[in-house]
Amino acid sequence: STAPFSYIGIGTGTTPASASDVALQNEIARESFTYSLTSTTVTLTTIFEQGIGTGTITEAGIFNLNAQGIMFSRSVFAPITKSPSDAMQIEWDDRLTFDRTNPALNALAAGLGMTDAQLDDLFIAASQL
């Protein structure tokens, strides 16, 4: 079975995010996150403490393992300089919607042993809620 998504990684990559991304362009650190949930949004929160993930941070991603693993999402943003004496908190808000054609979602489903037909059925059932 596939491990749950529970890590946020940061990096220095600047290539625009794409639905086909499977990793950060240049990951430099990864930490576990906590989450809070409302009816429409999930918020993931993590802290990169002093000395962890220093440099010019320009990308972040959500992962299921503390090294390698499956990346669920990637974001590229304006540079944030994190010196060794800085701590940085990341809060990642995401609406609770899923795109059936998302490569990360399809990889996750395959990792769970789901066929395309089973994933289609799941989306059909969810649309009727």
C-alpha cells in the first residue's frame, strides 16, 4: 500500500510547475506536516527550523515519504531567502477538489492497485454526494 501524504519538501528550482511533475526540480529539505480541515479546504503546516533548508527557496511540494516517494503537488513562487539562522513556516492551503487527469492522482491510484475503471467509478460516486 502507499504511505499517506505527510511531508512538504522545499527546493531551489524555478521551472514552472506542471501537472506532469513527479519531483521538485532541486529539493534541499523535507519535513512532516500537520493539517487542519474545513468543509472546503485543507491546510498543511510545517516548519523548517534553523539550519534546515537554507538558501533561496523557490519551490515546494507535497510528498508521501520523507525521501523520494510520490509527489502529490508542486508549487513555484517568488524567491524567499532563508539564512541558516532563520526558521520558515509553510502553510499550504488546497481546495478539496481533484482532477481525474492529474498524473499524481493517477500514480497514487495505481500505487493503491486501482484500475482506471475503479478510479472512474470513484469519481462518479463522489459526484453524487
